[in-house]
Amino acid sequence: MTDYTPPDTPLDLLYADHEILVVNKPAGLLSVPGKGAQLADCLIARLEVAYPQVLLVHRLDRDTSGVMVFALTAHAQRHLGLQFEKRYTKKTYLARVAGRLARKTGTIDLPLIVDWPNRPLQKVDHQAGKPALTEWRVMRASDAESRVQLYPRTGRSHQLRVHMLALGHPILGDPLYAPETAEAYPRMMLHALELRFRHPDGGAGVKFRAKPPF
């Protein structure tokens, strides 16, 4: 991991009620604390200042921005956790990737596993990898780069980053999987645009979006 200098920006709270918090996480901030005092600053720690009861439901990579939901009760944490586990949630990401994709839409079905000698990197492994499925749609493109929406149907670590790399179109600015592009971009060009789930109180479908910063 590169030197950790998290952004000193105010919390961008998208929604709050008696069960959940929905937040727009900035790029460069850990979702949860890392190992060591230098990695203590994170989104959940910042939320705890105003919401001491806040509970983790899922994570976004440090360099990814966008929509995250947190629970405020044990019931909400269980309810939401099960939705993520059972893949009932619907997630949409926006990314800028290298090059022009040959088609407008497609599906990447490549199993993933941790690359142990090079942790935290992940890799495609057809024998030992866990199933991972990503659908994609090109929004606009040039020869240099494409703007795509990504729809992960599974929730593997670094899934979108490894899948786009395997497709030959790595996410621009990715310090792990496209380090040759990292200096040319102020951040990794991946944003959690929209999250849909069932509200823990009553089960009604809800949708939250965070405007992309790029």
C-alpha cells in the first residue's frame, strides 16, 4: 500500500434514519481501519463521532469512491448483511478504463483468488478461484479510453479491477493493477454510482446514488 494520506473532506451523508446510514465515501479513505495507528483514520471511525452505534455492512476499496450503506442497529446489520451475502443487492459502478472496448456490452465470468505472494492483489484462477461475474456497458468511448458502467453480480475482492484488467482494459489510475497509469490520474477512476437494497424496516426497495466526481 502506498503512503496513506486520506482526504480531509467533510462527511457526505446521503441519507440517515433509525436503521441505516448511506454515505458517499471519498477516494483515498479506508472503509475500516488498517493494521497500525497510521491506518486508523477511516470512514467508519469518522462516522462513529456522530453515530457511535454505527455497524459495518460491506466495504469499498480505499481508492474507490461512492455509495456505502452502514447499519445503526444489529437487526439492520443482519438484514443488510444477508442481502449482500445472497446477492439481493444491485450495485452499479462507473469506471474509466484504458482503450476502446470491441463491443458495447458484455459479461466477464472469471473465477478469482488472492495472489498470496503478492497480497493484497487478486488473480484469475480457473482451478481454485471463486466464481466471479461482472456485466459491463460502454457509455462512451475514444481510442484512448472508455467510460463504462459495471454491474458486479458477485462481490469478490478487487473483482472489477481484476476483471477489467483481464479484459485488456484496466481501470485508469489503479495503483495496483495499472500502476503505469497512476501518475497520469489524480485517483483510481472507479466510483460506486448506485446501490439498491431492501430497507431493513419493512423491506421496501430503496435506491441511492452518488454523483460521480470524474
